Amino acid sequence: MVIDTNLLALLVVGLASPEYIRDHKRLDEYSLEEFSLLTHLLQKVKELIITSHVVAETYSLVRQIDESKAIVIAKVLGDIVCQHGEHHFMSCKASSQPEFDRLGFTDLVLLAATSRRRNTRTLLTDDSGLHRAALARNLSVINFARRRDGRL
């Protein structure tokens, strides 16, 4: 499963300490229940695909909390990346994709990561634009926002 930045941030912060979720200014749209739902979804996953672009964005997001908590969270991120590995995709390929005018580099890389093994990879995102782009490419995608709202 290919995971996007916001959901990796939720995972990392929640694994560091579930209480950090409500303290974290970039995770104010998430709750402990959503963290629980995310961990439940990921328990069934054999392979978690984390791109270098997502690692960089997630690191910047998760450090936006007081320093003592940021240190703990950054350690968890490092542990997750070491456990699951980091997948690299060329940014120049992202810029040549048709959605380049609507999506950022990281989203385009996530589409490429999901496309690489079209029949075996699913994209997990809460970004509606990325979700629509994946559907337009006939990729397997889970819209976490819909799942958490009980609509999926």
C-alpha cells in the first residue's frame, strides 16, 4: 500500500503517543478514532510503500510541535522508514505527467508509485484531488476521508 503524507504523519504522531494527535497543530482534523482506523487498515497490509518525497514532507509536518515531542516523533518516523524502506522516484518524471498543472510533485510521485505495480498496489490518501487523479488512471485507491466519514 502506498501512503500519502498526511496519513503517514497521523500514523507517526499517533505511534509516538496517541495524545500527541490532539496537541499537533497540523493534525487538528484527525482524532484518536481516525488514528485507530488507520492502524487497523494498515495491519492488513503486507508492504507499506513510503516514497522519499513523502518522508521529506512528513518530517517537516511532524516537527511542528514542541521540541521534546518532535524528537520522539522524528525517531518514530525514522524507525518506520528503516522498517519499511524508502522508495525513490525521479522528480523529472513527475513533471512530465499530464496532471502536473494540478498536482504537486509528491502527489505525482505517489501516482507513479501506485502505477508501478498497478495490480498489486493501492494508494491510501485523504487528498480528494489525488484520489480523483488515481481514479482517472484506473488505479486502486482508498479515500481515507470517505472511509472515516463512514461513506466507503
